[in-house]
Amino acid sequence: MLAVLGRDGRIGHRALGQELGVSEHTAARRLRRLLADGNAVLCCDFAHRMAGQTASVIYRARVPHAACGEIGAALAASNRRG
């Protein structure tokens, strides 16, 4: 499920079920269970070649859903600061 969501985080329950080989209802239930703890997982891949860097970096953060907007704004602001 995580691999499918990693390719398309906005995939619908029906399409998710088709990708997983389960019913739409089962896909929706599994997704609810995955997110039941009230947290979202934010993953960001850093394009090292575009930035002229020699290493690849994957940043992962676990944040509460309610704080996603605030944290996203803070990350965007930090990116503008360089």
C-alpha cells in the first residue's frame, strides 16, 4: 500500500483497491487503519543533481494532521531563506 501511495498520494479508494488486488471497501478500511493514529507521514526526496550536490538525501518527518499546514509553511519559508 505504501508503494502505491508513494507513487500517487491522491489515489482514490477504487484505484487503490485495484492496485492492491482488493475491493474498494477493503482498500479504504486499510488506509483508515494506516492513518488511525492521527499522524501523517511526510516524505521529501532531495534532487541532489539539480542542486549540484554529490549525495542523495531523503527527509522523513512524522507530524500530526492538524499541524501539516503550519509545518508546510515553515518548510517553505526555510527553503526561501536558503
